[in-house]
Amino acid sequence: MDLKPYLFLFKSSLVGALGGLLFGFDTAVIAGTTQALTAQYQLTAEALGLTVSTALWGTVVSSMFSGIPGDKLGARDTLRIAALMYIISALGCALAWDLPSLLVFRFIGGLGIGCSSVLGPVYIAEIAPANWRGRLVGLFQINVVLGILLAYFSNFVIGTFELGSAEWRWKLGVSGIPAFLFFLMLFSIPRSPRWLVARGRIDEAREVLKSTGVEDYEEELEEITHNIKEEHSQKKEVLFCRKYRLPIFLAIAIGMFNQLSGINAILYYLNDIFSLAGFDKLSSNQQAVAIGSTNLAFCLLAMSMIDKIGRRKLLLIGSVGCGICMAGVALIFFTREALGLLLWFLVAYIGFFSFSQGAVIWVYISEIFPTPVRAKGQSLGSFTHWIMNALISFIYPIIAKSCGAFPFAFFSLMMFVQLFVVWKFFPETKGITLEEMETRLKLNES
């Protein structure tokens, strides 16, 4: 058995997934710099919220429009542009001469994040054979979570060097190293066969399919050609119409509740949360690593069980677990007692989130829309997710300044609202074909 094609396929998929690692790293690394930035630039709570959320507003913009260069240049070449944005952002943040320049470079990093979050999975899905696609696309989500862990670990290691006022610059700038490696590695992988077929470069597409170990590459080539023609004929299908009202509601709801759980407020302000509870900087960095490790472990566990337990059941379990954990955190901040339990509540919360919503959201959105509007539906869910992420990341420090417990009480309440909404409205999609899902959601009604 010749392993060379499979190794080439895995390498190409892994390189595409590295955009997810940078995505996770760049969004989470800010947690280790918020206190230093507040001191350096005398940030108010509002200014801190803007500093943290600026990258996310860049992500919102990029996730909306990255499909345009993705279609024209291909996912691989557009990811090279994203890699350059990561490099520019890292160097710019490290050398920022004032707050406005820092915000500009954070925004550029957000453009890279949005681009890689859309086109990384697209590249992998387009280059992977059908029987490997699910597992290889899963590499992207694993890399996002791994990137978050590496960001926390990097903050901890850099924090031990006692770099003084330059410490935050090193923390934000170090991501330029993996970004540069990502940029170089993108020159070692092929264009996707789907993009090549869409551009009429059939012979090149055939060679890529052969090099990635596709046995019936001629049959695969015909299927790709057929799918592209079908998509062209369905481009005029409108998403916002009566028959799609339920999947639209489901996509918006899961995107909103994913952020109303408080996940990214916690990931981005983790060190501030521990500081409010009385932990010093080094201890906060150590505990952030523990939370990042839990995030990765439960993400892997969820991906191994999502097709056994089911999406709806995972969401119900996560709603209860996250709601109870956030209530516990709120109680600690209200009473200022049992501070030693804070880490355990947050670790349990991260475990429940990664095991449920963290693993389910993108799978579920991809399953509830029929083929003619699937891409538009996924864009709607993604847009809702990123808008809510940016808003909550901006608002959190403002609310926490007046009452440290209130945000967590709100997140807890939202999880119990989600419990009702999922129980009442969300259908199970496990083991159901996309055609059967259309019937269950009554999408054929006019």
C-alpha cells in the first residue's frame, strides 16, 4: 500500500487547518495583555472593551466578504493573504506607538481571522475525499481550540521572563512566528480540485485528485463538475422567504446563544476575571492554561461522540451544565466567598461548553439548510455568531466594572433560556439525511 498520497492529503489538510490555530491564538492571546494595556494607555472600561473587540469587528467584516477573493483566487491563495494579515498584525501590535495604531493592527488581525475561519474549512472540504471529509474538516476546529491553549501557555511562559512594560508587546507579537510558518507552508500544498474545475482546469484537477489518493478520480471529477453546474443553477434561490423561516430561526438562535453563554467574554478576559477574584498575574496565567487544556480535551471528546449522542441532546446537556456553572461563578462574586472554587466552576463550564455548543454549532447549521441556500444559511449563522461575539466582548468590561457578578448571572439565565428554546424548537439531526431534514422542517411548503 502506497502511503504517499495519504500523507500528502493529510499534510495539505493540516496546513489548511493551521489557519484555525492562528485564529484561536490571536483571539485568545489578548487575555494575557488586558491589565498591562489598561495601565499603559490608562484605558477606561469602554476603551478596554473597544481594544479587545476591535479584532472581532475586523472578523465580522472579513467573514462577510472573504468568499469573494476565495472564489476568484481560490481558498489556498486567499489564505496566503490571511497569513500576511496575521504577520502584519503581530509585528504591528508588537511595535505599536500609540493606542490608535494598536487598534488598527488588531483590526488587520481580525481580517485574517475572519478569512481563515471561512476559507480554512472550505479548502479542506474541497481537497478531501468524501469518506475522509468529516474527520479532516474536524482538524480545523481542533486547531482553533489548540490555538487557544497555546495562547494561554505562551502568555504564561512570557510572563515568567519579567519583561516589564514590554511584556504585552511580546505576547501579541509572538504569533508572528507561526503566522510566517503558515505562510511558507501554504506554498507546499495544491489548489483545490473543485476550484480548478470551476476555472476549467480539468487536467490540473485530475492530477490533484490522483495525488491525494482518490481511487475513482474520474468519477470524483464528474461529480465535482455536476455539483458546480447545479450550484450555478441554484444561485438565484432566496434565503429570506417563508419556507425557510424555521432553519433561519435555528441558525440565528444557535449563533446568538453560543455567545450569550459568555464563552468568549471568559476566554478574552480570563486574567481579569481571576484578578477580580484576587489572584496574582502568574497564578492567573497558570489557571488559564488549565482552562485551555480542558477546552481541548472536551472538544476532542465531543467530536468522538457527536454522532452517537446527537446534536440536540448535547445542547440540552450543555445548557444545564453551563447554566449551573455560571450561576456558581456569579454567586462567588456576589458573596466574595469560596474564591478557591472559581477555577473549578470555570473549568467545569469550559468542559460543558466544549462538549456541547462548541462542537455542535457549525455541524448543526450545515445540516438544517437545503443545498440551494446552505452557503447563505451558514453565512447567516456565522455573521450572527461574530456580531454577538464582538458586542459581548465590548460590553463585558463595562458591566463587570459596576458589578462583577452581573455578567455571569446574565450568562446563566441565558443558558436556561437556551434550554427551553432547544427543547421546544430544535429538531435532532443525527443520522438524518439532508433530504429527510427538508421534509421534517417542511421546507417544501411555499
